[in-house]
Amino acid sequence: MKETGDEYFDSEEFHEILSEYESAVDKGLPVFLDAEELTDIADYYQFCSYDEQAEQAINLALSISPGHIAPLNYKIQESLDNGDVDRAREYLEQINDTDDLDYILDKAEILIADEYPEEANDYLREKFKNISPDDYEDFVTNAVRIFSSYYCLDFARQWLARGIPKKTNSFLELKARLLYQLGEYKESVKVWSELLDADPYDKHYWYMLASTQFASEDYSSAIESCDYILAIDPEDPDGLLTKANGLYEISNYQEALKYYDRFLKVEPQDEHALTYKGLAHLNLRCYKEAIESLSKAEKHSYALSPYLLEIYEQLSFAYSEEGIYDKAIEMLDKADVLYNADKLRTKVLRGHIYLKAGKIEEARRCFRQAYVSSDTPASTLLRIIVSLYENHYLEIAYRLFKKYFKMVKDDNTEGYAYMALCCYDLKKTDEFVDNLKIACERNPDECSIALAHLFPKNVEPKDFYTYIQEKLRK
């Protein structure tokens, strides 16, 4: 019998019911269990991904009690999960007790799934008027759950505002999840923290807290929360992967690789971890290792994977850095036929690779095609200029920067850090300082990418200009 982490499924009471059922089935004897017990068994099998056994148990429940709400509710949820609203409605019509809370909730969910959320809300509000005090908490909690699961967040918020006097853990979890969906991360963090104050050893709560902190870009706090998860269970896959991702986001690539490797020992075919392990190697300029990880990510991806475009583009870059230009172009050919292909981007990348390979005419043709076909020519020109700079065509890059800044609006934020870098290399000190000032004021992130290697690690990108001014005064 499989341990699930579910309190009821792991209880002695359920184990006895399941043993009785499985013994009867194995021996071909009649099963003397009611519809609710059989539905619980079907839920358990479904939880454990024993789909055939789950179907057998639920069909037996329906044959014993054709109009009973428990197995019909199971079939309704199964139909909705499969996107079959008509079949869900057919099962709803078979339920005998139309005053049961599950019937009310099922009917509302079918309306929402059929894209009638306002009608569902009106129906629930009407039924809520006559709800018994014993069902109040379940009614409100499930109304929030249903609306939020279909991203009808305004209605979910309305039901959440009705409040629950007892504020059970299940309600607080639902509140935290809804706040997360609404993008109210600080409030969501407060609720997860409240739950953890009551149960500091709950890995799930720590993971949800870490995920919320990660979504709010508070990566250091997310990493710290993952440390609590890993203190409880050093091999917890969620804790390992989230910590690895957090370390990646703060550019601690060496440490991130350690946690990606630990996670991949548990989940060796995980596409996300393999992709980001490759990206971490790329950032460390370990191109052979990047190719190895990204190639594994490609192998374990599927046809419509959202990671494939990134995988092919970054493989192309890694191969070009290793001087394997034919493979680099081959990767871009693969990228171009994907459902989410960005052919303008790959055209610029082709130009970059041809330039790196010394094929000037091919590069010029790619850059020109990209620029002419672009809906945002200034943005495309900037990417071309950066490629020219990276391939050491400094004078051409400098002249095109002048053209670029004439094209963009006065409040433009992009390109100044790269122009500063170009001027630095060309020893145009005054222009370097002028562009650095604008870059620090308008786009510290670009400063971090383009200029961080010129400054001490303890200087924040937004302070690069101030640091230079102080150096010049000395």
C-alpha cells in the first residue's frame, strides 16, 4: 500500500477498507462497501495514478448506487478535467439529491466551465442564502476554490471577502493561493508565514512561501525558505530546484549548478533543470558543458515544449563559441520551424554566427533582412550593433549607435550601457561617462549585463556613474 501524505488515505481506517476491497476483488467475491467508500478508493487509486483500478472502483460504486452523489461527483470532476462539459452535465442530471452541497458546487463549476461565470455566481449567491451554518465554511471555501481555479479572480475575491470565522488551514491556503494569482505577493507571503508559524515543519508551506517569494523576485528570501525545506528533507526535489533557480537568478551560477545536479539525481530527465543547468554553464563560459546539458534537455523535451526555442538558440550560441559553426546554424534551422519561432531573432543570431565565422557577406545579408522586415527597427538595430561590438567591429558599432540614438524617443532606456562600453574600448572617455550616466539613471539592469566586469563586485550597477565620478576627481 502506497503512502500518500494524505491524512485519510494513510489512516488505519482507510487501509482496512482498501484491504477489504482488494481482497474481495482478488478472490472474485462480492464487495460489501457503500458508494462513498468505493469513491474514496477510486480517489486513492487516481491519486496514485492507478487509472484502471480507479475506473473499476467508481463503476462499481455507480452500479451499486446509480444516483448517489459521491461517484457521480467523481465522474463530473473527471469529465471537467477532460474538458467534456456536456458529459459532466449528463452526470449532474443523474444526481438524486439536488440540495446537496456537492450538487450545488458541481452545477456552479459546470456553468463556469461552460463560460457562464456570472450565472454561476448568481446561482451560488442564491443558494448561499439558505445554507446551513454547518456548511458555511465548505460553501465559501469551495466557491473561492472553483472561481480561482478557472481564473475568475474577481468572483473568487468576492467570496473570499465573506470570510470564515474559524479561518481553518484549508481556507488560509486558498487565500494565500488566490492572493498569489492576483499578484499580491506580499499579502500572500504573510498568509503562508502565518501557516508556518502554526506548523513550522510543513514542507508544502515552505515551498509555497518560497515560490511566492520567487514570483515577487525576492530571490534571497526564496533561497532561505528552501534551506528550511532542505533541512527537513535534504533531497526534496521542489526545494532543490527552487533553490537552484533562485541562485541562478542572483547570478550565483557555480552554486546553482550544485543544486541542479542534486535535483537531477532525483529527476534526471527534467527539461527545465537541464536547460537552466546549460544556461548556468553558458554564463560561466563553459561552452562544452553547456552543449552537453542543453543537448540532454533537447533529448528529453517534447514537440511543443516551450523550452525548445531557448534550447536551440543557446545551443547555437554555445556551438559558435566553440567554433563549430555548421552545428550552430543547424540549431537555428531547428529553431525556425518551431511553433513559437521568432524568425527575426534567429535571423540576427545567424548574422552574429556568420560574422563570428568570418563570413561577412552572409552576415550583412542576414542583418539587412532582419532590419528591413522588423516592426521595431530601432530595437533590431540595437541587437545588430551589440553583435558587431561582440565581434570586435568597434568603429562600425559606434557609428550605428549614433544612428540608433537618433531613431529612438527621448525617454528611451536601452542601448546606453552598450554605447558606454563601446566608447570605453575606443577610449572616448567623455562619451563613455556621458552614456554611463544615462544608463545608470535609466537602466541599471543593462548596466549590470554590459558593464559589471569593469567595476568592483561591491559596486551596485546604479552606482557605476558615481563610482567613476569619484575616481575621476582623484
